[in-house]
Amino acid sequence: MARVVVDVVLKPEILDPQGQAIVGALGRLHIDGVSDVRQGKHFELEVDDSVTDEQLERLADTLLANPVIENYRITRL
């Protein structure tokens, strides 16, 4: 068994209202120095060693992310 992490975030050109709300709240918390926040999704998968990189790409591209508006990164741990 192997552990795989897939992180999904909105593409830079896509408006991120939740990230903007977090940036707005930082001032109220007196936290300076953060100019941008992009929110996303984090998936942890336990997979058999037989699962190929191509299969993981297809899984991420069709089920976990919307490739029109999101980028994703797959990491085998």
C-alpha cells in the first residue's frame, strides 16, 4: 500500500472569494504580511502499489479536480 496526496487549488486567473475573505479577516486579527490567500482541497488516498501514475492522473483530472478552473498536484509519499 502507498499513500498519495492530491492537492487541488483554483487557477490563478480564477477569482477566489473565500481566499479574499480570509485576507480581509487578517487585518481584524492584526496579522500583517499576508497579501494573498488561495483556498483549495487536500485529498489523501491509500492505494495499492499497482496503481499507476496515469491512473492517478485520470482520477485527479476527472473526479477530484475541475481542470477548467483548478490545478492539481499529485504526490506519492
